[in-house]
Amino acid sequence: MVTEYANPEKFSRLARPFIPALGAMSVLLFTAGLYYALFNSPADYQQGETVRIMYVHVPAAWMALFCYAAMAGASAAGFIWKHPLADVAAKATAPIGAVFTALALVTGSLWGKPMWGTWWAWDARLTSVLILFFLYLGYIAIWETVEERARAARLAAIVAIVGAVNLPVVKFSVDWWNSLHQPASVFRAGGPTIHESMRPPLFFMAFAYMTTYGALLLVSMRAELAARRLARLETLATEKISGVRPE
Amino acid sequence: MTRKQKRLALLAGVFAVAAGGVALVLTALGQSVAYFYTPADLSRLAAPPSGLIRLGGLVEAGSVEYAEGGAAVRFVVIDEFARTPVFYRGPLPDLFREGQGVVTQGRLVDGRLEASEVLAKHDETYMPKEVADALKEQGRWKEEGGAYKP
């Protein structure tokens, strides 16, 4: 089943209708999510209105981890099984994940100043998420600097896998060490500690981010595949005109 | 081994080495990765740490005393086992109050923390004010409970 969609042309054709569908879902979910987050949800008993930053921050942080896991998984699949689309998917995921990570860092900082009393603290959670951001940048830098595509994919895959060690550190940092950042409220043993009236905006925003990721991923993958096809055609054209194989 | 299996083994090996390395480093770093000491941590230490340290815990109920016309504050940070008094001069975060988690930074002088920074620690409980009030009315409210558990 996997190999059936391995053909880039076939994939591009099949992926195309999903882009407007996911895009439309993303717009609807963002509208609902932001409406609930900003207008139709209660203020917190301690944080007051500042709690609304959480609806942007928490799902962004989930996506930061999810995108990295997807990127590392796809990179590994590309490295081991040489699936032609795996590296394309991994490469396309990196900048999207980096943006979600930056969003989580910035909104966290905006929340931290009024609530904790500081923009930043070098506690285990904040530091490990900053490292996650740098891992994304390193991964992107490899693709940008290594010219030969197969070599870039191999190096990037190894970096992605080594960096994956950071994922459990990010997730469990708040449980393993004393940290300024609070522990998990939703995905935790013993059930969520967030009141049900505050869950709809959180989940609408999470699905909004998810569909946005889906739409951007497909756009980016199709663009990459088109660019590769163009490069191939140009090489072929040069060969035809000059009659020699370029190095 | 096929080439596929070799690549799988290589990648698994790289991951295992990286994971092992990180685990060793984090274990070796131990307490220094923690953002703060709790009062119990401090009481367990043979010698009180010199230099800047962070102390985290709950502000003991009834311990907050303002001094110097409100410019300075004295309070006690507690956990389940120990208590450490704190003196601080400067602005307090909005969430600072009795029963609330705090992280303070400063120097230990004769068992008292001369703090240069006080941060409020938020817990993982989120609820509307009405729900908090209702819980209090029904007597199901844990005053220091929802908050920070040392």
C-alpha cells in the first residue's frame, strides 16, 4: 500500500484535493477555536484573562513535539527503506515544526511575565524546548547547506534521530525535576486538571493547528516534488542541446 | 544482513548511544538540572550552599508580613517536611499570595534566604472562578492542594 503512493507524480495528483479541504477545515477550526478562546470561555480563578494565552500556547507546544516526532519518523523511514516520499515529508515538516516551537516559546514568554514575573527562566522545560527549536534549525541548515540531496537526507536523518532523544526530556522535564513550568494538565496520569468549560477552545485550536500542518505539509511536499522534477527536466534539456552529460 | 537491516541497525545504534549519553549526563547533573531547592532539600544538605540559590515551595499561610511600608516582605516557604524564612525587597508577581507556590532566588544568611527575586509558580489546575467558589462552598476545596505539590 505504501509503495503504491511512492510514485511522486501519483502522490502529487492525489494530494492536490486535500489541500483546499484541509485549508477550509483549518479556517473553520481557527474561527471556532479563537472565538471560544477569546470570547466564549471563562476567565481562570487565578490567572484571570491571561489564561487565554494558554489556548494558543499549549496546542503549539503539542505540535512542536508532534512535528518533531513526525520529522524524525519520516527521516528514519527515508534512511532505512529509501522511500522516495519520506525525506520529502521530513524536509517539509521541519520549518512548520520550527514555527510551532517558536510560537510556543513566544506565547509562553508573554504568559510568563505577568504570571511568574519573568519572561524567561532556565528551567528544564523551557531550556529543553529551546534546544528543540535549535534542533529544528540545525536540521533545516543541513538540507540548505549539503548540496547532494541523498547525502543531505542521510545526515539530516541522523541529526533528527539523535535529537529525538530530547522529546521525552521535553515531555517529562516537569516531572523529573523541580521546574518553574507547571506539570501537564491534559495528558497526565489521573485525568485532566483543566475544567471542562476550558477544554473546547483548547481542542478546537489543537485541531486547527493539525489541519494547518496537514495543508502546509502537502503544499510544501508538492512544491519540493515539482522543483525536483524541474531540475531533472533542465538536466535533460541541457544534455539534448549540448549533447554532453553535465557533471 | 541485508543493506536495509544494516541501515536500521546503524540508526538504532546511533539512537541508543545518544539516548544513553543524554541519560548519563542528566543523571550525573542530577539536582543541578532542577530549577530550585525545596526547604526539605536544603535541610538534607550537610552544608548550606553558598552563593545564589533558588528556593521553591508554598508560601506558608499567615506568614506574609510587609515591612518598610510595603517595600519589603517577610514570608516562610514550606514543603511537607521543612520551612525556610525569606526576606525580599522589590516588586511581587500578581500571583504571589499565601498558599501559592513560589520560586525565590537569593543567598542563605543564617538559615534565612535574602531574596533578590521572587517568581510565582503556577500549578496545573485551570478552572473558572465560579467553579472554584462552588468547590469552596461545598467544602471540596483543597487550599494548598490544587496548587504545588512538593
